[in-house]
Amino acid sequence: MWSPELGNGTVFINGTWRQADSGATFPSRNPATSDEIGAVSDAGAGETAAAIAAASAAAGGWAATTPYERAAVLLEAHRLMTERAEDLAVLMTTEQGKPLRAARNEVRYAADFLQWFGEEAKRVYGSTIPSARADQRFITMHQPVGLVAAITPWNYPISMITRKIGPALAAGCPVILKPAEQTPLCAVAVFQLLAEAGVPAGVISLLTTRDPGPVGQVLLTSDAIRKLTFTGSTEVGKTLAAQAAGTVKRVSLELGGHAPFLVFDDADPVHAAKGAALVKFLNTGQACISPNRIFVQRGIYPEFVRVLTERVGALRTGNGADAAVSIGPLIDEQAVAKMERHTQDAVTKGARLLAGGHRLAGQEFDQGTFFAPTVLSEVTPEMLIYREETFGPIAAVTPFDDEKQAIQMANDTAYGLASYVYTRDLSRAIRVCEALRFAIVGVNDINPTSAAAPFGGTKESGLGREGGREGIAEYLDTKLVGLSL
Ligand code: ADP
């Protein structure tokens, strides 16, 4: 397996790779085998303060570069990421577990953010605004918010980094990244290529750590840090937002989801079931846009459930490095325990278990954290799976009678990230899109994501948008200039 060079340590501050001050390290492990794949430096409060000092010193110089210079660095990073795509994908499969094909797709998606925001750097336009006073003119300009703290999750360990660092660098902001403790090597590999692409010393810092608390505390209480961008659980996001409030930082949060997947009688049940099987089991269900509740109108319910069960039964689970595998391991033991809890709770309360429902055991599975792809039907609102984000390979199906009921059930959650609608009726598609209190709707479409499109949530799924024109605005302050003639 290819791995980034770790010999000098995995903390990156002021253009230099170093060990943690304490010399402490922690292991990164392959979730399919439990093998250690690298020793990672365990940074703490001291290294965080050093990164803030380096970023503060570099901020003015980076903000003063032209957008064309920043674009050139980002486009070079895109070129390097594309050139190294296979090595990065193999590393991701080894560290995070997703099948190699999915890892390749993620690296492509990650590189897209570097390219898109390299291009967007040149399109940060201000405006002129007419005044009611004849002797007055208004101008707006957009300026970098300043130092950015970025905290990223393990489920998309490369693209979640470029989705934040791409626009921050394009806008002219230095970034300090704290990656997830489960996938630090992916972050190291990204930082190596960013440094090679010419990001100046101090402009990017990487703090690998086993314990996010102390690093987070220093970042969030520092008045030098002007922006928090976070992707992770709603629970942690709320805590971080509260900490960030003390110094009134700008905050972008991309949090949990509980996506409804609505299939109406007028849809093709086979097509819809195939779509549900694909999107539900993407990344072993460990995605914030993963459908958590699948609602199917009664007329096509039996046929939909039959096809879904058949497709799920054909999925092959195993080590993602094996080309025949389409479902990898879960990230850790806690995740397996949650799958067991959600399944048992649902079955006890009357759901029908049509596929899977258990941990996978046997030679190729025993050292990893594998759960069989699962289908539950007759799921009801009393069940945990109907309320809690599952984040794993369980498809939970519920029948409905009419459009009004479907919308009411879909919206009955504190989350508001992705949703999906299958219908061939255009009027219904528009009505339902408008009624769903989710920030993303896929209409007969299971992949409503792109570097060019605004991704994010409403309600307790988050604040702000990543990607698209909106993505760079998160790192810019608007300045109003009033001029008397
Ligand atoms: P998940 O459930 O997907 O692991 P988390 O919200 O626990 O999501 O983690 C997402 C990111 O937030 C990770 O990088 C993790 O280390 C970080 N994190 C968790 N708790 C804290 C904290 N108290 N302070 C700063 N970062 C944290």
C-alpha cells in the first residue's frame, strides 16, 4: 500500500513536518483488518497555539496575493491530486474501508473542489449600489474572513478537506485543519500535495490528534480564528458552535441527516428500488445524505420491497481492496453496535427483517467491523431507526397512502439535509420539492452533489453551504463603502 512519508511526523506547521511536542503518537488502523497502517503524531494545545501564530503571520501575505496567483496554486494542487489519484484511493480504502471504486470516485470529487474554487477565486465580484443621495455612492467589496479552523470527519476523508480548504484558500484565508482521528493519513497525503503545489508556509496547518477536545478548545476560544467550518455529527456541531459564539466567529456546519426517500405509485418501482439500493449502501451507509427512511406508496410497495431485497441480497461485503466487493466495513465497533441496536429495536417493535440484520462472522470478517446489508420493512415512527441517524447499511421501508401523509412523515424530523423523490408526475415533483423541509432534493436522482452545486442543510442539519458559488461566500466578509462626492 502507498502511504505518505511519515518519518518527520504528521503535524504540519509553518511549512514544516514535525512530531508532536510530547513525542506521542497514535495508530491509524485498517477497519477491514484492524492492522496498524501508520503511527500518527498526537498534537495538543501547544501545537495548536503554534499553528495559530504561524497562520496569523502568514495571513496578510496570502490575502494580498492576486486571485490569479491563488488560482494557480489550487489548479496545481488539482493536477497533483489527479496525478496521484490511484495512490490516494488505495490509501483511503486502507484507512477508511470504502471499496476502491468508491475511493476513486471520492478522489475525483475531492479534486473537483480544488479546480472549481481555483476558478471561482477570480470571480469574487463586488457591486455598486445606487444611493438616495445625489452626492453619495455605495460600493461593496468582499474580503477574506481571516483565519479558518476546519474540522473534518472520517467518512469522506479527502473530499471533506478539499471542500473546505479549496474555497478558504481561494478567498485568501489561512486554514488550520484538524482531521478525524480515524483517518489522519488521508489528511497528511492531501497536505503533502498542497505544500508541493506551492501553498506558502503558515497558510495551511495540519493538527493530527487522537483527542480532539484540547485542540478544538484552543481553536475555538482563540480570537485570532475568525471562522469555524465543521462537518460531523449534530451533537458535536452544536457544542462547537456554542464554543465559537464566545468570540462571534463565522460558522459553517454540515451536520447529520435523516433523509427521506419518497416513492409514489406513478414511479417505476424497479427503477426506484435500484436507486434506493445504490444510494442507501453507498459508503456502507456512512453518509449524511444516506436515506434513513424509505417511504413507498401502497400500490407499488410489494414490488418495490421485493426488488430492493433482491438487490441488497446480491451485494458483496468484504475488504474494499477486493474488486468484487461493493460494501466495506463500518468504521468501528460502536457503529456495529448501533446497527445491532437499530435492527433489534425495529424487529421487537414489529418490523419485518427481509435481509441481513447481523454482524458478519467468519475468516475474512473476524478482524474487521462488518455488518450484513439489511432490509427492514413495516418500519414505524416508534422505532429508533425512524428517529436516529443510522449511518450504516440498513434500509428501513415504510408504506404510505397519499401525498399529504408522505410529506408529513418525511418532514417529521429535526434534520433537514437531503431528501429524494421518485415520481413521473411533474406537478407532483414540484409540489413535493417545495413542501419538503430539506435543503437538497433529488428528483428521480440519487446523486444531487457536485463541486459546482451548493451542499448543506437546514434545521439541525447545519448552517451554510459548501460547493458552488455559495461555497466561497462562506469565507468572505462583505465590506460596504459609502462615498460622499
Ligand atoms: P462522527 O460521529 O462522524 O465521528 P463527530 O462529530 O464525532 O462525527 O466527529 C467529526 C469531527 O469532529 C472529527 O474530526 C472529530 O475529531 C471532531 N470532534 C469531535 N469532538 C470534538 C470536540 N470536542 N472538539 C473538536 N472537535 C471534535
